Amino acid sequence: MSLWGKFLAKRRESKQRSRKVKETAENQIWWDSYCKIIAPNRIEVFDTNLLIDQRTYVRCLVVGLPKENGEGYPRDMTSKAIERIQELSFDGCKIMISHSLIQIPNEEARETLQKTSFAVNVNQEHARQVNPGGSMDLGLMCKQKDVVSNYEQIYFNSHRSFHSAFIITMMGGEKETFTAESYIISILKSELMEVHIPKGKMLEMFLASLPFPVSDSKAWVEVRSDTAAVLCTATNLNSRTDEKGLYFGKDLKTNAEILIDLDTLPAKHLTFLGATGAGKTFSFLILLMRMHDLLNTRIVYTTPKADLGTDYRAVAGYYGEGACIVDIGPSGSNINPLQILFDSQNMGSSQYAYAKAYDRHKDLFIKFCSVWFGSEVSSNMDSYLDETLNVVYEQAGIFRDRPETWNNPFPVLRNLREVWKKDMNNKDLGTKKIIAEVLFDRTYHVSEKGSLNYINRPTDIDISKDFIIIDLSNVPELIQEAMNVLVTGMLGSRFSTDNEKETIIAVDEAAVYLRNPELSLFLLKTLTQGRSHGVSLWMATHQPGDFAKNGVKEEFKTNMFINIVLGANLENAIDDVKDYFKLSEEETEILISADKGEGILIVKGQRIPIRFEPTTLEMDVIKGNYRRKNRPLTSGFLVFPELQWLVEDQKIIFSDWTTGDLSHLTSEGYEKHRVERIAESGTMAAYLPAGMVQNGLIDLPHFGKQTLDHYSSVVQLAGLLYQYGFEGIHINHDKEVDIEAKINGKTVAFEYEIDRSNSVDQLVKKKEDALGKYDIVRFVCSSVDAKLIERGVGDRYILKRGSEVCEFIEGLAVNPLFQEPEMVLSVSKEMGAL
């Protein structure tokens, strides 16, 4: 080393000693000061950690310290890494980020750069002497350019220099602290930021990270203005929102919009908790619509029971050709439990992909049987089911690893029962014979004469759309829970092979799943496997206790990264919610005082008080009030805008619902009929597509035949309800009731009856079932049929068509205190005392 170099080294060493003495004196002054009173009572110091009050384990990381011949921060540094650290959340460990800046006077910064430039020149000259005629040291060349660039920026006051200390502190249990540390280090390394574990200096770094006048030069890094600005921005811990992502709602405290970048989460699984009447389904649908509209996500919404407060079916209607409604049940669509849903385009000709889909579906079918039978499938039965599934598929010409055979028609349960029947008659099969007998007996319902025979129809659902609503409310109770498993599993498997678009399988009323151990475990498996295939599970249920029923609380807590709790009507479950989410007293109070649609969003370690605010469009769509306005079906007349939706849905045009000339409709593929008015006397013209009415009957797909009088009366009644402000209007035709709706918080059902369409016994049963499900029930009929219908339902529950219907509906709309009279059962000569 030259004489000048030795001089510089001595000078640097002297400055360091002087600075160290000064720091030690300042630390001692602080330690003896009042601040000592608010510090922990006991800190045990070890080389690798601190132990506070004998129970809290502390580790520190120093960020940005440069390695030899390197830099601590990347040149194009962003705040992404630090924001990712802020978003981490660990049970049992607290993460603190501390960042301090001390500006270096420009004169001192220029002097330091001048000396650095001199040192680089000396090293370059030395390199030339050692390697004459050789290549230049590229590292020294880059360093010299960097020094010159920094000098120019400081000289012209376009940048400043700072001493920066960036310290991350982890406090908690030993295991939890090391887990958090490993996550943090991996994040920093992935963003090209250097990180140093200050062995032997843990106490100094811990004190430097606290809001006290203590610092340590060992943590200092010299940075320029751009890096300092990024560090300052990134350490803003008050941010509740990302710059992009899904718009959730408004912050209850600040009214700021809450956006969350879901791509920063390990998975996009979501839990939505809310008591009845809290706005759970409504808010759930808002988020699903936004995921579809804003983030181009495929939505599959399933519900095992109807909700009159929201018109989830109208959401599909809003999306038109891009959506569909699938009604699963005897009179609706069907899913063949043996049909494997697959995507030939994405799976190509890969034998492995087909074999995997085949095996996955067999596992799903065995789970379906387990839930259906109401007991765990034994290992012997599991093995036998696996074996006979291979047999029935091969009989149908479908082979596990031969993709070209999968275009053959899939077998149905009736075919599988034939295999079991053959085995149960084979005395040489021993245990298999017994198992075959058990399975054959347990599945009688799907035989030709069984109540579930419809399941033997081929799968006829359309899953090519981007917003799919699957209504399972009409599936017979005998097999509903098993069908829930089947539908969710088949859709999850099908969309896991489509990597071009992310899919959310949204399960409303998930308590139906969670109260069954088999279903709970199935959902948990869907959670853990779905994230790697772009399939996310969103569940809406009533309270955390639903997760605890089958001992899966911790598993769901671990795998759900977005949690929403609505507070309205939650008083009876508030203790469970508080315990489940470890809520503070303030957060608990927010829930207790919350109105409908308000609660807490828990994501990325934040607890954000939130209010879900629908846009006008979202409100109209989900409430079933959205209609395309002022658009005539054809020239010459106009359908009243508020009734346009009924005309389009039901394919019937009433003259009373239009203005203009309808006569030319007969030349445009319509037939004219005369129908009775439902709320007035007399008749009116009704136009229906040619061929829709045959011999006075209308044959609706999946609903069977009904008279034109019944069909037109029910549609008119729906229009009348809409005009009086009823919500959630559903026309069911031949299901339990003809129309269901909601007004003033009460559910209302109407049934249109014609004499002899039902026996007295059937009418009594209809009334009992309806009163058990709805708040208000009425049977509408003609004055001629009233006496006969009265024998089954009683005069209190009858409305004669005409002004009586209109007056009753108007009364419900204006009287929020309306109460249904006590249920009175009829007595008839045919039935005797009921």
C-alpha cells in the first residue's frame, strides 16, 4: 500500500473509533434515562437473538448492507418487496419495519465521491501494471462511471445522499420467529436486496429499530434520493389498499375505496360469514360480478337452496349469452355421476392427462357414494367400487389411457347396477358377492322404477359460459348432499385443466357442506389442490362454528386467505367470531354496531372495517330489477319497459302490456289467443310463438304440460307483483308454488289453481308445505272454482281472480305490518278430520 493509502486507512480507522465512542456514550445516556422505564423489564442478550421477559424471542435483519464489490439495493428498486413483507401475517409472531434517514451534506458527499474516484483510479492503474496489454477490469470501469454519475447528480442538486438504516424485527415464539424470518429473507433475495443477520449486534440493532434517539453505524447504508424515496413510501404501514386489483368496498372509517391485489396472495380462497339478513348473499354476488367484469374470471355459483332476498338467477340473465342457469333436479337438467367432464382441447392427446382425469373421477364417485349412503365406505367396498367402475367403463368402450375412446357415450348408474346384479348372483365371489348385494340394494332409487331414475339421463348442462349459476334447490333431499359433492368436484376437475382462465367455484350456503364430515373434508381437499390449477373456492356461510362442527377449523383458517365478516344480526355468534379471528375489542365493537352490508375484511394481515356499496347497476341486477329499457321487440309497438323482462323470459306478449299495433305479429311467427285477465274482469289478446300452444296446452321443457290459462295467469301475476315493487320474483310453474317473491322483509307465495287439477289431499299438502316455507301464502282461482278449492285450503287462503287479487297485492305493498292468520286446516267429507 502506498504512503497516501496508509494515511487514508489510519484516518478512516480514527474516525470509526471516535464515532464508536460517541455512540456508546449516547447509548449509555439513553439507557440511564427515562426511556429505560418504558423498555422491557428484562432483555437477555445472545449472539443470535434476544429474549425479552423470558418469553418473547427477538431476531433482527439489516437490509441493504452491500457485499464486497457489490451494492445492497438494486438500481431499479421498487417498493414491491417491502410491501410484500408488510402483507405477511403469522400467528404468534409480530413483524416490525424500521427505516431511518440521515441526510449527508452535499459537500461531504462530494468529498466522499472524490476520494472513491481516486481509489478507483489507483486500482485501475494497478490493474494495468499487473496485466500489461491485457483487458480492462470491467468492474472498475462500471464503478468509475457510477461515481461520476452520482457526483454530477449531487453537484447539480438533482439528488441527495443519505445514511439509511433499514431494520426488520421479528418478535414472538422461537419457531414462529424463524418461520417469519425465512419468508422475509426469501422475499428480499427474490427482489435482489441484500440482507444481513447481525450476529453479536442484535441488541444494538433492536434498539436502533425502536423510536428512540439511538442509532448504530453498522446498519448504515449510503443511498441516493430515488432509493430513499422508495424506502420511505414502502414503509407506510397505514395503507389499506393496493394500486390495482379487486374493488371490495369502502373503508368504514375513511370512506376510501378498498382495492386488493389478489395476485399477491398465496391463493385466492375466500370465506364470507354473515347471519341471516346481514346482506351476505347480496355482497357475495357483488364481488363475484366484479371478479368476472374487472378481472376476467370464470364464475361458477352453486346454491343448495333458494334465497328470495336476492335474485341470483337474474345475474345470469344480465350477462345474456355469456352466462347460463343450470337447474339440477328431476324436472331440470341432470348430471350423470359416471360421466367424466373433460376438456379435449386443453388435454390434447396426452395419455397421462386422460388417465389422471379418469382416476380423479373414480375417487370423486366413491366420495359421492359415501355421502349418499350416509356412512364411510369400507376399504373392501372402496376397492370393489374401483374395480366395477373399470368394468362398466370398458363395457361402454371407454378406456383409461386411450383418449380416442372418450367420445363414446358414457355409462349410467343403471349400467353399473347391472354389473353388481351379475356379481351378486355369482356364488364364487365370496366377499364381493356380499358387497354387490349391499350396493344393489342401497341404489334401488336409481332403478327404472325408483324415485331417482332421472339420474340415468345423460349430462345435459352447458359449462362453456363464463358465468354459470347452478341451482341445486330442486334436487331431492335423499341425494342432495351427495349431488353437492358431485357437482363441485366435477366442475373443479373440469376447470383445473383449463389454464387460460382462472375459475372461482362459489358455494353459497356452505353450511350444508360443513355440517357433513365427508363434505367438509372434500371441500378442504378442493382448497389445497385447487390453487395450483387456477381454481379458487369461495364459501359463504353463517358463522365460524360451521367450520368447527367437524374439527376442520384450523385447516380452513390456514387455507383461506381472504375472510369477510358481516356484523348485522351477529349478536348470538359474536363470541365465536371474536375467538376464531382473534378480534380486538375495537374490531368486535365495529361488528356489533354494523348495519346491513357492513363488517370487517381480513386480508394480508389487515383488519379493515368495510361497507359493501353496490353501484346502481349492481343493485338492479342482483335485485332482479335490471331490464333493458324502451327496446321494442319489433316495429309498430312498444312493450312497457318495466315488463320487458317478463315478455322476453316467458315468450308471451299481452296486449295490456303494450302500446301500438300488434296485429302484424301474426305475420311474424306469432299466434293470437284470448286469455282471462288476472286482476280485472274480461279477456285480452295474448301472442305466443307459433306452435307453442297445442290443443290449449303449453309443453315447457323440463316442466311438462300445462294449460294456456294457467301459464298466462301466472305470468300476469308476476307482472303485477313487479309493478307493486315486489323483489326476488321467481316463476316456478309446476314446482312447489307457482310464484315466490318478497315484500317488506316477508316471503310471499302464490299458487294458481284450477278445479280438479289437484285432489283435496294434494291441496292440503300444498298449503302445509307452503306455510312451512313462506310467510304469506295465497291460492288464486276463478270464482267458479273457489268453492271446490276452498275444501282443501280454506277460504282465508283463497283469492278470486279480478279486483280481489289486485287489492290484496296492493295491501301487502303498503302495509309492512301484515301478518298471516293462524294456520287452519280444512275439514272435508272426503278426508274427515285433518
